[in-house]
Amino acid sequence: MASSVSICSNALLALGANPINSFDEASENARLCSNLYPTIRDDLLRKHPWNCAVKRVVLSPETTAPAFGFRYRFPLPGDVIRILSVGNEYDDVRYRIENGRVMANENVVYLRYIFRNEDESSWDAALVNLAEAFMTAKLAYAVTGSASLRDSLTQEAAFLLRQAKA
């Protein structure tokens, strides 16, 4: 089963480096992985509506209305990475996103979004492989000192992303 640590360890192994057992261990590789992985994960999840990272929720309005422009405001869930749709499939809901809130004239908002899925064991194999590829590319220069290897691995990760999205 995939985990954040196994994804980072596989990336390190691909670079010929020692794997890690935890982000908290006292090693340079663990420090690098713990700093880089959350950003890589969130960026990768944001790039495509992966089945394992899409949620639907019904939002209720806050008691305080916006100062102007809309009648209602709704707090966004804390795990939102990217909004996919506001409203039902065939609704044409006018809305704005401001300061972690949805502003709308509807008294209930249906939200479909990409969430920060930190349970890598729920990811499909293609997404795990992509996370490993992007981590390998991101770690390449720090681990090997080779800019050309970093560039090559970055291109490979981008190619794998295009394939996975197709």
C-alpha cells in the first residue's frame, strides 16, 4: 500500500539514495522529503480531477451576509484544493470565491471539488506512480547535484502526467 513515506522512499531509491522510514528521522533525505512532499502532492492533485480526490458537499450559508453583491456566503471546506463546480450539473449559478468563502445568491450551494487526499493508500496506481515521478524529479538536484538529470526527470514526469490524464 502506498504512503507518503513509501512514495518518497521510492523516489530516493530511483536516484540511488538511501530510503527513509519516516519524515521525522534525522537525515537529510527525510528533511528534504518532509519539506517537498506536501507541495508536490497538492500540486499533483490540483492538476486533474482524480477519482480518489473528488468530493461533493452541500454548503449551508453563514449567518452574516456579504457586504454587497450577493445575498449569501458559504465557508469552503478546509481541504479544498480546487473547485470543480458550484451548483447542480445543469444549474447556472453565479458565484465568486473570496477569502475562503463562496459568495452566491442561492441559499444552498452544491459544491464539487478536489480535496487534499492525504490517504495515499486510496490513490490508484497511476497517481502513485506520478507522485513518485514528480518527487524523483524534485529531489534529483538536491540528491545527485545533476541539473541535467533533474531536467530529464521533470520532462518524464510531465509526459507521464499527460498519459495519465488521457
